Amino acid sequence: MATATLTKRQAKSTRSNEGIKSQSFLNTIICGDVLEELRKLPDASIDIVITSPPYNLKNSTGNGMKDGRGGKWANAALQKGYSHHHDNMPHDEYVAWQRDCLTELMRIISDDGAIFYNHKWRVQNGLLQDRQDIVSGFPVRQIIIWRRKGGFNFNPGYFVPTYEVIYLIAKKGFRLAPKSNGHGDVWEFMQEMNNDHPAAFPIDLIDRIVSSTTAKTVLDPFMGSGTTAISALKHGRDYVGIDISPEYCAMAEQRIAEFKAQTKLI
């Protein structure tokens, strides 16, 4: 047993040292499976994580996404799912997957690091699904309400949902940048409307997070169209992005290149 433990420690140390020496993962978009790629990153190599995973919408009980109808409106952005991800996992598998992701993210953030984990609550079979089954046991310090503009609800059993939740999952040493604690915990930002990705972050939301921290490195393990990377560059930070879709990785690379050209960062 002692020998096995020593071998694991040696392997972990070797992986961390090699990653820290090269830092070759910085300012790159990594195209691959999120868990496989996260496991390659060294311990404590990232300052903050900002991400919004797929919501598993096609597994919903009531909005028509599951059978491809896309809810009650014809142009629902995610009725065909994501490129290279069907968004329809059995719920228990989805929860296990997201908890595995959070476990890896906790490993790779520094002792003063944090994860800004955006998710959406929903009603399933008449009961609120608040994502506690995903975040339970992780050090959730605060819940930030992202109030979106508008919304749809064709169910007479509850009011129109107009917000999403950002879980601030933080290690003990995490602190905000000076004076950033003056922001309230309810943020109102319009959804991103001018983006080919079906579920893109609004840049202003990411800017709020990045500018409120002193992080030097920012990771988005579900990078999508590259908005987190662009926000990191705007604020002089390094970024790392991961996405399984070659289509979205190419989209992110193109948007980053265009941003650099416009701001003369090249």
C-alpha cells in the first residue's frame, strides 16, 4: 500500500513540475475531451475558472427539447444540441460528470483561486432542480444571480424564469480585487445575441468577473466561442480554453485573432 501511494505522489509531482516548467498551455485553445485535458494540467496552475457547462437541456421533462421540438418556439437555439455534444445525458451521469469536472478544477486552481460556475435552475417533474446535487460538498462561498432580459414560460404552474446562477466556489485564500466587493450579488446583463455559438456568454458578464479579481491566468473548460479568452486579453491576463468541438475551437481562434488585430495585440 505504501509503495502504491508513493508511486502516485511521484507521478503527480512529475506531472506538475513538467507543466510548470513549460507553461505551454497558456494562451491556447485546447480541442479535446474536458476531463482528459484537465487531467493534463498541473496542480495550482490556474488562478480563476469562469465557465458555463452544457445544461443537459434535452434531458428536461417539460420544454420539448428532449424530442427535438425545441420548446414552444421554432428557433430555440439549442434544439439541435451543441456541436459534438448531444446535451441529453441521463441525469445521474450528468451530475457525476460535472462533479468530476469540478474536482479537477479544484485541483488546478491556486490556493487563492476560485471557480465561477454558471448554471441554470429549472423545474423538473414539478419540483425545483437547484443544482445542489452538483455543487454539494464544494466550497461554495456565494451565489451570484445573473438576471437576464426577458424569458419564456408556457407552464401555468410557475412564473417566468429570468435569471441564472453563478456559484462562486472559492479556496480559502481567494480575495476580490480592491473595491470590487462593492458590486452587489445581483447582476443584470443582456444575453449575447450576436454570436454563432448557441449559448455564448455576454462579454460584459465575463469582464465583470475578470476585472473583479487579480487573477493572472483564466481558464474556461467549456470555452465555446472564446468569449472568456477575449475578456482575459482585454484585461491583460493569460487564458486557457478547452472545448470538445473543432468547430467551436476554430470559432474561438478566429475571434481571438480578430480581437488581437483590432487592438493591435499581435
